[in-house]
Amino acid sequence: MSEKIKVYFMGSGKIAVPVLEALLNAPQIELLGITTQIDQRAGRRKKLTPTPVGAFAAENELNIIKAPCVNDGDYLCRLKALQPDFIVVVSFGQILRQALLDIPKNCCLNVHASVLPHYRGASPIAAAILNRDHRTGVTLMRMDKGLDTGDIYRIVEMELSGQENADELELKLGRLAANSVADSITDIYSGICKPVPQDNNRASLTRKIKKCDCVINWEKSAKHIEAMVRAFHPWPGTSFIVKSKKGDLKINVTSAEVADSEGKPGEVLQADKKALIVGCGKQALSLKLLVPQGKKEMSGPAFLNGHRLEKGVILGN
């Protein structure tokens, strides 16, 4: 191409980092700037922590704007003055109002972590894992005022092994998107790639994950709980409560496997040096890795060294 395509980037989550890196390295793209969310307090010490995009920018000495609100008038004026052809949005975390959507000459291009119209909304990666889908992917779509309802430019799919956790899958989808984002922008810019409306009759909506969604109900099947462990890793984590002399102890499960056993829901079926297995509504669950409240990650048998859980004990929800 005789002239470069002017692109502005907005992103926050881990999935956005490979896409940003691809745009930085694309010879046909002129990256005008980067915006991410402001630093948030995280961890037990509530330390101010940058977004993954913010951390990547710092490591690579890139200029970046950390915007509390991209719909602010001053921010919109600065963005409009850059005259971008595209604004690429990936896991940004703020709703873009119409005034911002109207700024780029071509469109605001969203990279969404599902095969639309399935799994619109806040948690498509967790939904794909929870539903034990065999395939997922990323959709490049023209943003409109609806929630992931815009016309589709391109879908890139991948197979799932059934072993991925949300953290791993987010990074895989980021790389998948990175492999096609620059060429997709070129094809859209040149008119080769045309937008296609979504079939709203096939749409499904995911909502923001809450901590209460992640408490284990042993009445559920072992397959469902195992999928929860992967879908909610690393945040907010899948947990259950153990009674102790010091009160209720919250236990996060970071790795689990379906076991070929049967028992009452919540019943400890095995608790020894070999395994910690708990009965579920259907089959049983082997708790491979655990993080007791205030402790480091440990194996199920290692947890039993400091917390007696005898065979036959019923764990509550």
C-alpha cells in the first residue's frame, strides 16, 4: 500500500497484548496511540497494578494514556484530532458511546473472544469452558451502540482440548486474533472484506462473573465443577468451605479431575497420601491442587497434612 492505515488502539486485558504487539509490527499500520484502563488495586496488599496492556507498554517504553473515561470531552477532542482510520478495541472495559464510535473514518473494530452471535457480553471465555465447547474463536466486528451486536467482518476459530483454563485460553485467543488483525484491517480498508449482519435469533448473552457464582455446589456433577475450576481460574477462583477450630476456612481449587467414583454430594470418599476425592451429584472430583486461605498452592494430599478431613465427612456448599 502507498500509505499506511492509521490505527488507534484501546485495550486492557491479557488477550489484548498479542493484538497490540501485532499492530506495532505490521508494516502497513501506523499506530497513532494506545489507551488502557487506569491502574487498579489488586492482591492482598491492594497494590496499584497496571492492566496487562499497561504493563506491556511500560516494559517496551511505549507512550500510553490511562483513561478513567474515554467518553470525556477532552479525550474525544484529542482522539478526533488524530484522524484515525480505525480504532481497534480489545478487552478494554469501558462502554464506548456514539460520539467516540463516530470518530474513525472507517470504524471502531472490536476483537471479541467468541464466535458471534454466541456469547455476547462480559464473559465469553468462561462461558465456552463452562459449556465444555469443542470449538471457540475470535470475531472481528464493527462496533455499534449495542452489546456486541455489530456487523461481523471476520471470524477465526480454534479447537478446544477440554483442558484449558480461562487464563490459558485468553492468551491463545489473543494470539489467534494477532495472527489475523493486521490483514483483516487491510482487507476492510481496501473493501475486500465486507461486514455481515449478525443473526440475532442465534444470539446468547453472558453476564459479568460474580464471586457467588464460583462457590462449589456439590450437588452439581463432577464434570460441571471441574469446568468451573478451569473457567474461573485465576479469577475469582472456585472455592468451598471447610469447618475448622478457627472457624470457616475458604479453599480455592486450582486444579481438579473427574474421578471414577460415586458417593453422596460433598462426601469425602478418599483422604490419604494418594488423593483427596469428593462425591458430587454425579461421579466424583479429585482435588489435585488447592490454595487454602492465606496459604500457597499445594496438592490435595499435602493439604490433608494440616487439615484433617476423614473419609465419610460431608462438606457443605
